[in-house]
Amino acid sequence: MALDDTADPRYWDALADCYLEQVLTPFDRGVDFSLPARLDLHLRQLERAGLARRSVALDLGFGCGDSLACHGGRLGLSIGLDFSPGMIAAASARPDLSAPRRSTQPAAAERARAIRRRRRGPLPPGEGELLLVRGDMRRLQPLHAGADLVLAINSLTGGSLDYARTMFSQAGACVAPGGQLWAVFPAREAMRHLEDLIARSGRPRPRGLGQVEDHSGVYVDGSGGRQKFWGAEEIDEALAAAGLRRVHRERVPYPWRLVAESGWGHFPRARRLWDWFVIGERAPAGRAMLGP
């Protein structure tokens, strides 16, 4: 549920040193977020099959690096891409990341191709590579079809509908045949739920709560910051347009305590607000896609 301020990297640069205090994320303590455990299981399966050493992960809009810490060093290559130099610097300084190196999109794409040509076998400890790239998520052409696993944790949220759709399309295009997109989205349905709770409570509208545009699903906060919220059906449609089939969807519920700290209200007896956690899969080469 982290806000994207008109897609300006300088906004995120300013937050780099206080990210955990200022931004509500599914990695926050108390959030029931299954992705880390689910990803650990997925990586263990790749390791047992001898596929980890020839697998590539692409982590888009990784923020301070919480998602990178879940897979960095455990695959032949992990690539983290973000448009904020401040966030890249913050992630580079994390002690739980395995020797990250700076790179460019073309160089990272070339390394990904080399990793994916490897034969099966064990991945010796410490040999998993981690590259950090500064880049625009609307322009990922060098990385198309280059990753077995693409992660986007609340990062497909550009400040307009077209911006967000382009980011989604580009993220999907990076998924190789047989690969998967693991993504988290701010839920448009959750905002409707919150609006209903406020209306039925008779309380004044929380000062910290903005408005969601009906035509676009873009949330606009009081300072003009904009972030795309996604509906479940809208996500399925975007997955299908990208040639992916949804194989998993669940809610990521946020404790009301954290919601209240964000200035959005406090309704502890009501169903929690949530994000969508979705996994989409591309069919292996030569196989047709089926719907969800």
C-alpha cells in the first residue's frame, strides 16, 4: 500500500533512509504475508531439481530490498531493478544481501542469457549472483523473456492508468516460457470496503484518506500523490493480455493498527483492508494457455 508520488524517483530517494517508518508494506511486522514462505518452498524445489543454478529472478521496484533478501544469492542470478538511486543504495547496504553489484539492463540481460544456458546441477553456496540496475519499469525490452521468476511487490502502481498498465505489460513480457510473475497489488475492492465502513459508521472522514478515481482506480492523496489500485478482475485481464494465466490469488490483510497509523481510520471489528497477492504463469514453449 506504499504511495507512488507521481512516479518521481526523487520522492523515493528522500524516503530511502526512513522507508520502514514512512511506508506501509506487506513485509511489515504483523501482516499475514505468505510470499516469503511460499518463495522459500519454491526455491527449495528448484534446488532439489538442480535448476536453481540456471534460474533467473527479476525483482521490479524492490524498494529497500525486503523482497530481494528472499531470493538474492539462492539462484544463479537475481536482478533487482528500481528507478530510485536512493533505494538502490539502501538495498546495496543491507547485510543480508549477497554481494550485490551494479549493472545495466543490457549487461544484466546478457548475463541472464548465459545463466539460463547452464546445465542442471547444484548451486554452490555463495555463487548466486545479485545485480542491481537502475531502470524504468515501462522500458524493460532488454529483459523480455529473460526471467524464470518476476517479482513486483506493490510496484505496478504508476500514477496514471496508462502508466500502470504499461508497467504491468512490461513485467509480464519479462517472464520466460514456463516462468511465473509473483505480484502484489493495492486492492481497489479494499478501498470500497473502507468507504463503506466510514459511511456506515457516521464518523468524519479521516483527514489522511484520499480518493480513488472511479474511471481509473488511481488513488490520489491529499498532497497529490497518485497510485493505481487494482481490482481482482482487472488483474486477471492484465495477466491474460500479457499471455499469463493466474494460478494463485490471495488477500494480504493489514492489521487495523497499521492502517490507523497511516491515517486511514480504525475499524478493528471489521474485515481488514488488504492487498492482492497473485501468481501468474506463462505456459512452457509449445503449450497453449488456459484461463484461470
